[in-house]
Amino acid sequence: MSLDVQEKTVLVLGLGRSGVAAARLLAGRGARVIGVDNADNESLQTVAKTLWAQGVETRLGVGQLGQVAADLAVLSPGFPPENTLLRVVENAGVPVISELELGFRFCPCPVIAITGTNGKTTTTELCAAVLQAGGVAAPAAGNIGRAFCDLLRRGDAKNAEAERLDAMVLEVSSFQLERIEQFRPRVSVMLNVTPDHLDRYASMRDYAAAKERVFMNQQPDDLAVVNADCAGDFASLRRADAPRQIVFSARGRREGCAMWLEGTKICGAQAGELLDMAATHLRGPHNAENIMAALAVGEAFNVPLEVARQVIAAYRPLPHRCEFVAEIDGVRYVNDSKATNTDAVEKALAGFDRPVILIAGGKDKGFDFAALNETLRRKVKLAVLIGETREKLAANWSPAVRCVKADSLEAAVRSARQNAQRGDVVLLSPACSSFDMFRSYEDRGKQFKQIVRTLASGQEISRAKH
């Protein structure tokens, strides 16, 4: 399982958080590491200086590679698969693995891998909190918090921590799973598979196939925790040596389910009522899925049910996920900037029993936006559209809901306020990524909150900070 990189030349493609962690891990294991990135900016230059001091050669602003003489390449998850540098490396016959695979080769403890289109971060946080409360040393890492490889570095007390862990709870993306070989989680969690990243994948089938790789190397003594909505779609779970399964459902009791949602109560086939969501800060069927996954992971590591209940009841949702911001003149303003696909928007809308003014739009990821029309008819009184996709959204949604367009997020909030009545909800739930107008979904959500709080203070929106 381990990987011998001593005195080997390893390319790290992409110097984001995961790439930097991979480069440091490799350098600490005796490899000659060359970190490469297409971009060259002030932030990356600071990173490069730090890496050089740690023995990592760095090359920024690289559009082409000359002769490639490397033993291995490690691909950061954000590095595009069509990138010219990656093609050159592959054509030179250099093996390419993901940062996830690299970390696994050096990981001394079991891995819990949590994937799915929506809910990964909340579930990863819940699982780590449940396990730690039950006495299992298992931090959250991967796409949340610290990179996987960062927990595996040697050289100081802080980074020797992996030797003292009972498990690692990893948020895992489809991008990371594309380049695994031996990665084998002791427990895998598949929360859901709905349209996303169709600007990267040719079809939903290709996207689902990338997600399914999380089961690829699991054996009968491993565990797969799977949503009933997609459990039947995975051939990996029907093979003779498939992992043991715990199947859950947020759509009521279904055949073969170990857990399901009835009203606000999560029930189990063996223990009856497990938890009432009314006693938590989490709402909606999508959060029921996250909770059921966390309960299953806790059970797999023998965490008492009462301990898991207490942890889940105390847990508060992370920012930018149906986050209440303020109530102004009887209108509630909610920040769901993390909703970067249509399924996330549908789940957000399902959580409201009052009229919604929806602010949506951003960078196009290739979705069929018309798939939301039935939900829009039932839930939304007005859609205020921004960003790169506003014309496309208007064309798709106009048959279902009145649409208006705005030139900025400020203008969208102003339009929403003008059209809102007491009892309404103004919901930022974009159904798109943020990179046309903002640095990230966090940046988008923070700007929305600042604009709303400026409104709540009685100031003009135009004074809100950008």
C-alpha cells in the first residue's frame, strides 16, 4: 500500500491547498518535488517562496513543459483534466494519481470517505463531531478544513498527529476520485447524486461513474452508507465482493432501508425512533440524509446512540447553507450561497412554507434549469436573476415564474425588497457557481449578508461594502 518516493522525481500539478500539502508531504518523504501551476500571482508567489524553503522546486505561470523526466505526477483536484500540461505528462508515460490517492498510501489509520453532490461538508462535520464525542480520534479533513496530505507530514509534533488517530473523516469530491488506484475507505458515504459539474463531465453517467469510484476497492468487511435514491444505480454495490451496506431514505420507509424519515422523526429498522429533527438546528429532508449518514458512521465505530443524538442536537449549520441573516419589515433574508446546482436549490425551497423571492444566477455549469420549473411554480413568487446565466435562467424559468434581471447582487436585493411583502422569504440560492462575479461562494454569501445587514441598519444599500 505504501509508496516509495525516496529520491524519486515527482511533479505536483496545481499549487492550491491540496497541491501544496502533497508537495510538502512528498518532500518530507525524500522525493525531489517540482510544483507546477499555470497561474502566477502574488498569492502563489508567496506560496512558492515557502515551498522553496522546504526543498520544493516551483514553477509558476507555466504554459508548456519541456522534456518530462519524472517518476510520478500528483494531480490537484482543481487542475482541469483537459490542461495541456497534464496531457504532456500523460503522453510521456508518467503515472498520474490524485492527492487523495497519495495521502491514502501514507495514511496509518482507517479512512471514512464522504461524497455526493450535496451535503458533504455538513455530513463530514457531523461525522467527525459524533466520532470525537464517542472517544474516536477522527478529525475532518479533505475538502473541508485541512488537506488530507497535510495531516500526514512528518517533522514536528503538530504533523505527527496521524500516528495518534483512530480514523480520518474525509470530504471527497468526484475530481479527487477520478485518479485513485488503491484508495479504500473503511466506510464510504454516498449522500446523493444529482446534476453537477456538467461543464466538466460529458454526461450525468460520467459524473455518477466518477462518484461511484469511492466503492471501487472496498471489500465485504468494509461499509458503504448509501442513499436509497441512488443505491440501485451502482454496479459496484452488486458485485460478489461488495461492501456491507446501510441504506437510508428521506422519502419514508422503503424496502431494504435501515433508516428513514417519517415527518420530522428519523426511524431505524431495529431501534424504532432514533432522533427527532425538531430537537436539532437542522431542517429539511436533505439534512435528514446528512443526519442518517452520521448516525450510521457513529454506529460503525460503536458510538452510543445517546451520544450521537446529543452531538447532532447541538450542531449548528455552517455559513452559506440556508443561513438566516435578518428579518426586515416581516421579510426573512436567507443566505444559501453554497447552493451551486439545481438540486441544492430544490432542497432549499422545500424547507420553506411561505412565499419565496429567489435570487439566482452565476457561472453556467451546464444544468437543465427547466427541471426546477414545477418547484418554482409551487414555491417562488418572483425570481431575480443575476450573473452570466441570467438570460438563460429567464428563458427557462419564465413559463413557471415571473422573472426580473439585475446587474449586481445589490440591485437584486433592492429588487427583492421592493417586491417582498410581510411573511415572504428572500432567498439567495444561485443554482450556479460564483466565479463570474465573485471569488467564491463564500465571498458571494458574505456580500449578500453585508448588503442585508446594511438594509437592516436602515442605511442605503449602495453604502454596503464590496
